[in-house]
Amino acid sequence: MALLGPFFAVRTHRAGDPVDAPWRPLSTLVDDPDSVESRVRRTREALSGMEPEHPVEVRVAASVTHLGLVARVLAPALGLAVLGHDGSALLEGRAWWQDVLGGPYPLSVEPPSAAATPLVVAGSWVSTVSTTMSSRYAVSPRVIWGNVASAVHSAARMVAAARPELGPAVTAVAEQLLDDPRIDPDERPVTPAFRRRSCCLLYRVSGSRAAVCGDCVLGP
């Protein structure tokens, strides 16, 4: 998995084994409001440090936090499924994480079984985190679900680039994840030229629309 890229790398632990600090259940991000609040606050502080004279809006930090959280989970879930393993544990939040900033945060899961389990976003940890972030921080659902779509497409591109022979499998799994009515229909087709129909709001950190992600609706 790590050969696909850093967002795909996961550690493993056996069922029943103790998982000690700094590991914590991924479910805390939906069960414990303080976990999300702390993550958003620290992300805001880090982003504000880039432009000290212009403190970052909380909703911008929340959107950036959300994108980082779900992208880190969706990438290995997609990667496992493409390689013929069950990625549903990650999608459903049955995993452990370390709350560190700066790059992909560490993830640990039980060794996945070889099973063709469909990956469905509705009712998953990804869905709950997305709904929570949108309502708690007044981030538009269009932005939040654009983040989810962007994360899926980015993961699909990375797998296809690393393992071109897996192209058809990548497309099939990505289409499963994107088959959700909350995702803009224009953001669902899996193509190399994907362009989301919203913005994660990162451009507001610098105040320039030139500072946008490659798939941003504000891009050239």
C-alpha cells in the first residue's frame, strides 16, 4: 500500500490487541466534539501562521481539516478495495489514528480480509464526519461534499499512476464511492480531467484565487 503513496500507507494491529496512546480510535472524531474542535483549532493556528496579519476564518480551517481527515481515510480504503481487500473498516471508522499535523496522519487497522465488499459512503464514518463539520462550522454542504469528491478522485489518480494496469478496477471502486446524491453529479464521472464544482476555501488563506488546488473550480 505504501508504494501507492503516503496517503495509502497504514499500519496493522491484531484484533483484541491493546492499542496504546498516542493511538486513539478514529471514531473519536464523531463521538467526541473536543477532538474535532482541537483539530480545527490547531489547523487554524497553523494556517494563520502562514499569513500572521490575516487570521484564518474558522470555516476555512474547518474545511481544510475536513479535507485532510477524509482524504487520509478514503485513499487507503480505495487502495485496499482495488487490490482485492476489504476497505470497509476504514470507511466506517473502525481504525486507529494519531492526531498529528503536517502530512498524512498515522492510521492503523486490523489486517483486512480478501473480500469484495462494496464501499458505500452513506451511513459511514466519512458521511458522519462530513455532516458534523458542515453543521458545526457553517461550511456549505457543497464545499464539504466537493472535498469528498476531490479526495476520491485524487486517490484514484494516484493509484492509476502507480499501477496503470489497475485502471479499470480503480474506476469501478471510485464510482462506488462517488455514487452519493450529496455529491454534485458533475463531480462523479471518473476522468483524468476532473474539476470539482466548488472550492475547499484554501485560497482564502492567502486571499488570492491564484493559490488554489489543481482540481479547484477557481483554477484556470
